[in-house]
Amino acid sequence: MHAVGIGLASTTVSVTDVVDNLGSTYSLAIARGASKPQGVELWYRLNISSGSTRVFVNLSGTSSGALAIGQFNGVSTANALLQTGSSAITANSTSHGSAEITPSENNALVISLARWNASTIGTVTVLGGMNTWLSTATTVRTLGLYIIQTNASTVTGSFTTSSNCQHASVIAAFSDTRAIVVKMRRRSLSMLGCGA
């Protein structure tokens, strides 16, 4: 699966579609678009072809922002999207996070993407056991997090910054129904790569 996170600087621009160089279309998982302080969206595509080498994002208007792509192995090939959530804060703070969600299945892949409005945010500290798949700090102001949630329990993409800022963020859980044979013979989801 490819997960495409888009952080927009504009509060009035949204993503109209996401396609790759083969013409494959991506599905919108969750958007916190056209909301203050920033817009942020998460799109995904299952069963990616090895010939898919470029992703194109079309916007409803002109905006600067950030684009991140994460590649994950072991996501269900049918009905993969389980739960979604989003949040935003419009007052400066050092505490941030996506909405809290509880995947309905064990071994779910949970992905979060946050966009903040300040160019100087200091040190970012990730909370709640999530892993970083994208951290661009001051350049494009975006943080991507993920976790393989072994048990169907509550998770949120929370983090702190040492300087005040505002944020918008999205979070989505994806199903794992594919058994991958590994040495310990357990179900497994894994991240294969990312880029920004």
C-alpha cells in the first residue's frame, strides 16, 4: 500500500485527486482540508504496481505545502480502511495530536499525519509509542507517524513541540488480513520506505 500525506499551507485549498504515472487512482482516507490553521489529507492505494514510479496530486487552487509517500507491506487488499479521525487546534500550544481512534481489529496499521503553521517549532517529541515515517521539521512543517497496533486498542498520533504552534492532523487505521511467513510465523505489517 502507498499512503500519500498532503499538508497544505492554504486553509481554502483541498486535494481534488491523486493518481500515479500508470493512471491508477488513490482513495481519500481522511481530510482535514480547508480548516484553520492548515489543511491536511491522507490518501492511499492498494496493490501498487512496480511500474508506479510517480504520484501526481491535483489541487483545487494554488497552495504551497508538503507531500509525503509511505509504502507499507501486508495491508488487506479488500476493505482495508477501518477507522479515521481528525483534529486541529487554532490556539498556540506545545501539545498536539490526531483524534483518538480504536481499530476494530488486531494488527492494524495506524497512520497519522500532522501539519503545523509555524516555521520554528523547536524539538518534536513523539508520544504513545508511534514511529516516525516522515519528519521535516521547519522546512515543510509536517510529521508522519505510524504503528502496528498489535491489539485493538486506542491510539492517537500525539506529539509535543518545544515551541508553540497550531496544527491540523488526520489519522487512519488499516486492516491486516494477510499472513506473511517470517521466522516467528506471525502476522506482520511492515513499512518498506518513505519519501518527501
